[in-house]
Amino acid sequence: MAQLLEGTRVRDAIYEELRPRVAALRRPPGLAVVLVGGDPASEIYVRNKVKACAELGLASEKLTPPDTISTDELTALVRELNEQPEIDGILVQMPLPKQVDAREVLLSVDPAKDVDGFHPFNVGLLVGNQPGPRACTPSGVMRMLRHYGISVKGKHAVVVGRSDIVGKPMAMMLLHEHATVTICHSRTPDLAATCRRADILVVAIGRTAMVTEEFISEGAVVVDVGMNRVTDREEAERLFAGDARRLDTFARTGSVLVGDVLPKAMAERSSAYTPVPGGVGPLTIAMLMANTVEAAERRQADAQSWIDGRAG
């Protein structure tokens, strides 16, 4: 029977490690979250991040500029946060309105406060395998694999999806742990055949249950990063045939969550897999908290060194 890789257990372990580190600091780590407009999904994500801060004793500040904001206005806001000493981490929630240049906004974040790990400076640190903030979702995946004792060294890892947020940093992290890595995308010829060669299959392509049985070799470890909401009854019944619990969820709420991998395929063919929800999702916020605490430790240590130098 396949092992269930529960992200909630790993998240709780991360939080237990972070609490004494937070308590040891001279002041609580500070996270500023910028939420532009009122996208419902973004509001939920931000609410969960603020809740995690409260649970761990981090100070959080939520800024909600209107969705009419310009690129210049938003970058000016970010630069103000860069200068605030009590703010250790800055997160600009995506997506941004169409009139805003997201790349320019991300570039305006001080790399030392870039707790999302998206700034090119921090991406360069990742490529060079140097310490620095890492993209939260892929670093959460790596933490999960370590937690469950799944070795990456010498394995063939296939990453489906090439986004800057998940696919590319995921491939680089696996490579640094001595996996042989193949990156696939929508234009990869015979995608299923390539996926079947994977010992570890990470799927982050954003297509509802696209990966089926023919993509998964017997005994592979499957990490499903996708999160898709299904609202069509016929589709829900097809995806969750025989799963009374998930069909009951659909009947009660009118929707059900599914990843980029067909759930039955993961359960039947893998040796271990992440459920959706409850797999990778909780780890994205957990690693954001870890990045914020690490940023606060680094900044407070630098400040103390400066003070000690002046005193000397």
C-alpha cells in the first residue's frame, strides 16, 4: 500500500523548530504582505499566512492598495517597506492587476527581505548552491522528502512544469541533492513516456488530473503540487469514482479540490504520494515562515555585529 505523505505533519514539525528560534530573537520577526485588489483566492492565501504568523509569534502587517495602483506606486510602497527596520520579510501576493509590471515590482524588493525567494539575486544563490531564501513550495517539497526518509541521491527525478515559482527551482534543488533531473512541459514529446522513467515525479503543470496511470511507473514517489477546484458534477464523479468521502464533499459544497495527478493513479501505482489537499499546500506557508525567521535572525545578527563594531 502506498505511503501517504502528509504535509500537515511536516508543517507541524517545522513550526516546533521555529518557535524557540522566534523566542530567542530580540524582537519578533516582521512580515509585510501586500495584497492588491480583492482576488478571492489571494485573500484566502493571505489570511492563512497572517494566521500562521500569529500562531508562531511573528508580527505581520497586511497592506491592501487598490487594484487601480500603478507599477510606480506599488514599487514605491515596496521600497518604503525595504527601509522599515522592523520588517524582515516582504511578500507581494500574486497575481497582480494587468496594468502592473510584476517583474519590476519583484525586482524592487530588497533581496535580504525577499522571503518568497523570487528575486534574481536569490535565484542566483540557489543556482550556485549558496545560502539564501529559497522558493517556498519547492523547498517545502524537499523538506517533506527528508522528513519521510525518501532519498533523492542517485534517483531520476522528473519535474513536470517549468515555472519560475515551482518547476525551475524544484529542479535545481533536486540537482543539488544529487538527483538526475529532467524538466518537462506542455511541449515535451511523449510526456507520459518521460514521466514513466521517474523514480521521483513532481507535477506542477496546473492542469486538472492531467497525469494518469500511464505517466507513473510502479513504485515511483509522486509529488502533486497542483491545486484545482472542480465544480462540474460529471467531472467530479469521473475523477473520484468509488471515493465516497470526496464525492460527499462535492455534494455538500458544490466543489472539490484535485491536483494535477489523477488521485486513483497515485494511490494505486506509487510507493508514496502527496494528497490534495493536505500534501504540499501546508508546506508553502510553513517555508514562508521559516524564510521570515531566518531573515530576522540574519538581519538582527548583522545589526548586533555593527553595534559591537562601533562599541569596539
